[in-house]
Amino acid sequence: MTSTEARDRSLPVVAGVDLGGTKIQTVVLRDEKVAGSARVLTPQTGDPGDVIDTIVGTIRTSLESAGASEADLRGVGIGTPGEVDVAAGAVLLAANVPGFSDRVELGPLVSKSLGTTKVAIGNDVSVGVLGEYRRGAGRPYKNLLGVWVGTGVGGGLVLDGELHDGRGAGGEFGHMVVKPGGLRCSCGRRGCVEAYAGRASMERRARRLVKRGHKTSLFRIMKNRGRERLSSGVYARALAHGDRMAKQLLDDAAWALGLGLASAQNLLDLEAVIVGGGLGDRLGQPFVDRIVEQMTPHLFVSHNPPVVLRTELGDLSGAVGAAVLAGG
């Protein structure tokens, strides 16, 4: 080991965790660079304790891969779906995370397990947008919207260079209504963007279609890949094999996202939109192009559209943003 490497390893580290309904991604940052990481599937047992144990395990694994110990840990940030009590470090409701349908003291419980200082908690998409704004594709812009398309659909706003949460629920792009009386969303309302573009809603729709006799390779691919849910990778494989149901579901997702983005742009006149999350990252530029195609006809100022970008950090956006939230 060189003297520079020895010096770098002596620097304190910050951990960032991206908690999702399907996976948990953790990174450790040292001097603003990713020094270690871990990624595992989110436990589907319905016991929040299992999710917390898994989070702690990924932090320890990431520390080990960074050549650091818990004593070197300066802080932990966690981005989580759902409604968050930032001051208390608690998740009030995260319907897409098994076992998080009631209040979970996520920050204090992770802190207790690690024996570390207070854990910072934030909404997963806002945290992901923070990561892209500070360290990724959003760096050149002061006004942007991040849309994360995964198990659900979330959004995060940066206005005049500051993350904008409103009164605590700002940026909830997934619950913009694009079709009054349309498909039922996980929030209980109808016609939200998430009802068409969130993977959980798409899977429920796929299962209903199969029961009606429609054919698809989605569930066979899911089983062959050892998945319990239709992940972004499953959709990508099915789409590559010309699966008609997968294409229709993704076309409907792009329609809803494009319509919602047009309305957001007409209201806010943003410089840029960043599309991330599991589906956004896994399906890449062709999916972004579909969304832009659906958005463009509905723009009021069509000659000056926002730049629509993929994430630069990819599936590390949320974890890096969580580390930034914790001071990384």
C-alpha cells in the first residue's frame, strides 16, 4: 500500500443507503468518492426488522469493501420511499416496502444497531435527485425535476439551486393525475402517473391480463431469474424478446410519464428533467426517447423544451445522494 492509499484509508467515511421495494443499495463515500458498495434484494417477509437488519448488513459490507470500520463512520444517510418524519428519522408510511405500512423508527433503529450517531433520513427520490444535482447529470442546472420510475414513481424538485420539498410533500410527481377515473393507484386514488408507470401497478395489471387469458413471458422470465416480483431487468428481457404485453405496459408507462412531465414543464418552465429509478436506468435511452415523444405534443412552449437526461450515477444516485444528505 502506498503512502497516499494509507492516507486515504485514514479519512473518515460516510454511508448512504437507497432503500427500495425491490433492492437495497448502499455506498460508502470517502473524500466524495465511492470507496465501497453493496447491493441486496429487499426482504419480502413483511417484518420491518428484517429490512433494518439487511440495511445494517449492507453498511457493514460496504465498510469492509472500503477498507474501513464502523469506528471510521462519520454519518449515515438513508433514502426511503413514502412519507418521512425527517426530524424523528422515522418512516410514517412506505407502502412499497414490505412491513413499512405503519410508522417505523428507521433512523434510530439503524443508529442503535451500528452504535453510531444520528442517521439522516430523506425521501428516496428527493435524495436521488440531490445526488444527481450535486454529483451527477444535474450539476449544470439550477432548476430541474427528477423523476424516478421504479416500484412506484417519485419526483424531486430543485428550484433556484435548492431542493424544494414544499411543506413536506413537494415533488410527488407519481401522484399527478393524468387520467381522471383511470386505473387505481397504490395511494387509493385513480388515474395517477404511478398507476400506469410504477412497477407494482404494472405487475398487478399484468397478472389481471394473464388471468383473462393474455400471453406473456414476463412471469416465466421472473421465475427463471429467481425473482419474486417483476423487476426492471425482467421487463428489459421481455422487451428484448418482443413480448407484446411488456411493450404495451411500457408504452402506457411512457404515455403517463410524458403527459405528467408536460404539465410539470408548463407550470415550472424547467431547464432539465432527469429520468432515473429502476426502469429509467435499466431501459435507458430508448425509454427516455419514448417519454419525450409523448411529452412534446403537450408542451405550451414547444420550441424551448427542457433537456431530458438519464442519470449519470445510474442506480447509485439514491445511495450517493443519501451519503450527501449525511454530509458526504
